[in-house]
Amino acid sequence: MSKIVIIGGVAGGASAAARARRLSESSEIIVLERGEHVSFANCGLPYHISGDIAQRDALLLQTPQSFKKRFNVDVRTFHEVLAIDSRAKTVTVKELLTERLYIESYDKLLLSPGAAPVRPPIPGIDHPDVHTLRTIPDMDRILSALAHRHPRNATVVGGGFIGLEMVDALHQRGIAVTLLELGDQVMASVDKEMANMLHQTLVEHGVELRLNSGLSEIKVDAKESLFWAEQSQGQAGNSFDLTLNDGSHLCTDLLILAIGVKPETLLASQAGLTLGARGGILVDGRMQTSDPDIYAVGDAVETPEFVTGKSTLMPLAGPANRQGRLAADNMLGREVTYKRTQGTAICKVFNLAVASTGLNEKSLLRLGMAYQKIYVHPASHASYYPGAQPVSFKLLFDPHNGRIFGAQAVGKDGIDKRIDVLSVAMRAGLTVMDLEDLELTYAPPFGSARDVINQAGMVASNVIKGDETVCHSEDLLALQPDQLLLDVRNPGELQTAGAFPGALNIPVDELRSRMSELPKDKEILVACQVGLRGHVACRMLRNSGFRVRNLSGGFKTYQMVTACY
């Protein structure tokens, strides 16, 4: 009989415990969790704050009692592991409710400590009323502040997943929200032009969006604190005076930090386990650490990124669950290898969804990898069927062999479907040429005969085959003397949708009869609204001896690139 001890009972730890029991009825399995809860839905926390998830108990997927009853797993909450003795194969445990210390032995040890919210060294950041959101007690404290203080406004610091979800949640509760983001965009997993669509919807919903803004100091506003004590019949609470990195000040009733997370690696480090270059626990494909009897999973580990194989930190629930299952297999004698992490993720921002998989353009540039990109903006389903919504889709790929590097999508409908398909295509080793051949479901309420994915594949394939040469908004913003920008939309569209500065306008249906107006000694950069008419015009011009390139994604992409927030 083997004895498996698991440190951390959320996501990876819980999935490992359940899998281990399914594989072995004879093994002794102990889960040590320093918090109150195990196997809770931490991704659902913002949605309970918003009221979308009405019942708090819905977030509790398992309890120690249910784990024991179903899986015969000994789950011990409020038990913190203080040290690992890898030579003796023991852990030192503190029972937090009683302060009792004891030693627990193991045959195999699994570390699933997760990650902790980042708290930069800013004066005042450790004040008890400065909130983060990682656990159910964190959520409870925020809900208590909302219930007792009735804040008029709130400030969220950080524009990642949790930050954006909290902005949405607080807005649903009728609270005026300011979002501070230190970078020049929210949602760093997508590129800036895609993020600009999120910026637009945040502003449209009344959020005060402050990009390139960070905290430099947090102070309790005594005057405001007195006001709230009077208004709340003596309930405790503070209002804050925030000093920003540009020297300006912002007063807020509720402050939530969502700056990011850092891996919890203290135990691993003290035990002499090897850490990776990015600060996470280094594991091999079996989720095995530098100690053959110690495994690690989840937010605390470094795993290979799917496209490049380079080590990365990826704090996502999906990979953590898969890693936990895989580690259990290997601890019990199976040979299973983790297949890298793609980082496939999605986020709801008011009425928009933003999703991505693989590498973004920023990463490709940083890595010095040769790539091409295309944009398409089709409808989520047949445009003639009511309710169709535009999907803005960006595809990144190898310009030589069509290998898919990554994709991003933003829109109100069908975003999850498209990124999921791309994620599977990447996992299967498909190229962009394969995308045009994918047979996807079609009925007018659900899709089109030529799906978003098919269209993206066709455009990318045209580029690789040489049937089309594309240009991008960056090229238009740096137009050269030997280039001419040709807009092939109808004149009315220029009035309603907007015009390209300095462009010559010849509608595509008039182009054959007006080619004499175009110089053959210049390269013609062709543009339309989303790229389809531009493609037709380019083929027409190329077959007539002109040098041409089509603006990928057309004016819609140009607007996304040039938007300022």
C-alpha cells in the first residue's frame, strides 16, 4: 500500500486526489489544505459577487466530508505544511485551529500550493481593507464591505481576467468603477488592437478607464472614513486617498487589487527542489520535480509553452486539473506525459467575450520569430438570420508552412466556439491550409456555410500560396512616396463608417473602367471595410499588371489599431 500526501486541495490537488483513488483502492491518500475550503470554484468568485451565481454553496464543489464519503480521501482543512524533509520523506504540519504540530510521512508527495496575489511594495498596500480576490474568504470580505458600507464608487487595480470580471461585477451592482492599468492595454494575453475593443466597451459602460496608471501610495482618508461611520451607523470601514504614478490623486470607497499572481514556491525552495527561470517549480513531462518522489502541479509550476517549448507560468484552472490527473497516474506507476500548455482562455467583459490561444503577436516579436497575421470580421452566424453579431478574429501563423502560432477573437457571440476550434487545430498539428477544409456545423441560427474559421483559413492560405499579398494598418500609418492607398468602398460608407486619410476612392464595381486613374509606377495598397472587396480588387489589379497589397481586416481593423484610450 502506498501513501500519497497532497499539499493544496484546490484544482490540481483535488483532481489528483480523486484520480489517485480511482486508480488505487488500497492507497492511503491525505490532502492537507491550509484554507477552509477544498475543491471550490475560484473562477466563479466574481460571478457570485455580481449576483449571476446566486447561491454561495454552488461554488463549493466538494467538502472534506463529501471527499471522504465518495473517494475515501482524508481531507484536512486548516492544516498548513511548514516544512518538507525529502530525505526522511516527511512533512511537518501545523493544525491551525489548535496550533498542534505533527509529522506526516509519505511515499509520494504532490505539491499543489497555487499562486498568491501580487502585492507590490507600495505604502499602505497591506491595509486590511485593501482587497484581493483569490479565495472564498476573500470573496466574503468583499461582499461584507458591499453590504455594510454601500460604497458609491470602487477602484480596481489591474486589467487582467480577475480585474475585468470584478469591474463587470461591481458595475452590475450599480457602483461607479475606476479601472487602473499600469500597461497601455487591458488583457495582456491579446494584442493591443484587440484589447481596444474592450477599452471601447468599458468606456461605453461608464467605467473610468485609466491606462498607463499605477498606484504609488495608499492612504486612509480620515474625513471620508468619518462620513462612512456616520452613514453606516458605526460600521467599520475606510475610504482611500490613492496617489497614482503620475502624481495625481483618486479617492475611492472600495479598493480591489487584481495585479496578478506569483507562484507559491517557498516550501519547494526550502526543500531544495529546483526552481525554473521564471520562478516556478521546475517539473518534467511527468510533473515530477527534481526529487523523484515529489510531484508538483498547477499555478506554482513551470511547464513548456505549446508553440516554442520554452518554460512558462500559466495560472489557469484547466491546465491545473489536467496536471493533477496526470501526476496521479505517474505517482501510481503509469507513464503519462503532459503535452505542454497553450494558454487557451476566455473572459466576459460586459456584453463582449475576449478569448485567445497560443502566442500573441507581442510574444512572437519578442522571440524574434517570423510570422504573418490576418484579420477577418465575419458574422457569428448567417447574417440574414436575426441576432448575428460581428466576430473580430486574428490569426497568427508561420508564413512558410502555415503552422498556427495563435489566435484571438472578440465579439458578442460565438467567440468560445471559434477559439476552441483553433485550440484543437493547434493541438492536432493542423495548418492554416487545413482550416479551410474543416467541416463545421451549419444552420442559419448557429453559423454560416463558410464559418469564421474557414474564412480565416482561406485568407491565410491565399497569403501562403501567393494568391494574395497583405498589408497592415502599420503600413498605412507609414505610407511611402512610392505607394498609393486605394479605398474601394462606396462613397456613402466613407461618410458613415469613416475614411482613410489621404486615400483615393474608387468603388470596386467601378474599378475596371477607372484603372487609368491609377499609377503603375507605385505600389497600390487596397482597402475596404473588412477585406473582402479589397481581395476582389487586388486580384483584378494584379491581373492587370499592378503591384498590389490588400489591407487585412480593412477599415475595421484600422480603427482597432488607431483607437486611443
